[in-house]
Amino acid sequence: MRLEGKVAIVTGAGRGLGRGIAVKLAEEGAKVIAADMAPAEETVKQIKETGGEASAYTVNVAKQEEVQSMVQFAIDTYGKLDIMVNNAGINRDGMLHKMPVENWNTVIDVDLTGTFYGTQEAVKYMREKGYGRIINISSGSWLGNVGQANYAAAKAGVVGLTKTAARENARKGITCNVICPGFIETDMTLKLKEVNDGAAWESMMKRIPAGYAGKPSDVGNMVAFLASDEAAYITSEVINVGGGMIV
């Protein structure tokens, strides 16, 4: 219960990686705002069934006023905000020379600008309180990946944004770090098991030195650590959670 008494927002918490993060933070004692485009009621239900405390909040992170309202909701509901996890993201993959400009803009708006809005609004509050944890979710693709020019650019931007926020806010008691998940079991990735009788999945497993896919809880464990007081002297770091896949 190292996060007992803390209040956290997790965006993209309706399923997959975001749900895993939200559940882990609640297990560690945090009161969680599970935010997503659609009501994250299943996540809240799962948290409450194990004795945790959580509330669902519907938000489009690409809209600044909605992010502002989300942060205010956390403060109004639980009295404060200690932890901000900017996890919400989308992808619209395609080769660079064929990519529609709307697919570029949509991914940048959600994955990068949405993270900026969440970071900015949380930091405004945390600076006044002299305490905070910003944890932004990037991806191993920030180093570049075929067919993901928009996604890679957004996730690389998240790294630069977070490192800058870390430098600007360290003396205010705020840490800012980035987690880059590798290949994690989610509804989206598990679909690979249906491709070519599982050949696509097996091919991916061969690319992971650990030999298996991670689980959302693996990322949640790292988020919980970075959110804790044990990680008070860790800031501006990019931490890979990928079984050795990200180099």
C-alpha cells in the first residue's frame, strides 16, 4: 500500500494497458480516476471488487478544455491530485509516402498534444502543492518503426516533452518520467494469434529476448514504483518495459 492516500488519474484506462495501470495503482492504495473516451466502468468495477476506490471519467484528451475539466474533477472528487499517468493513445499506421495528412494529425493530436495537455494541467496544480508524479507512456517505436511515421513522431515527442518537464519542475518536488512498453498482451496484440494460424505471433515472440509477451501488470508495476516516494530521486528517465526487445 505504498500509494495509500494518493490520488491518480490514468488516461486510456478503459481497457488494455491503461486498465492494468489503473488496477495496479489502486492495489497500492491510490484513489484512481479511470479516464477514457468511453466510460471506463469495467475498470472501476474491477478496482472496487478488490476493495479499491475509483471513479470513471469520460474525456477526449485531444481537447484541452476536457482535460482541464478532468483534472478539476479529480481535485473536486478526492481533494487533490498526486499522480498523472498520460497513457491514452491511438495509432493510424501506414507508409510515410501514402499517409493521409488526417492520419498524421489525428495521432499527433491524441498521442502527443493530449499528453501535453495532461502534463501541463497536472503540473499547474502540482507546482502549487510542491509534490507530484508525472508518468507518460511512450513506446519503443519512438526510435523509429516502419509504417509508423506519425506514431513514432508522437512518441518521440512525448520523450522530449517529459524530459523538459522534468528539468522545469524538479525543484518543485515533481518527478517526470517516461515508460516505453514493448510487446504487451492486449486485445489488439492478441489478434496476431489469429494471423496465419499463429505464425505472426510466434514470429513476434522470436524478436523478444525474454521469449514471451509482457502483461499490462508489468507496466503497471513500473508505474506504481515511479509514482511512489521510493522513486523520489528518479526523474527525466526513459524506462523500457519490453523483455529486452527495445534497444
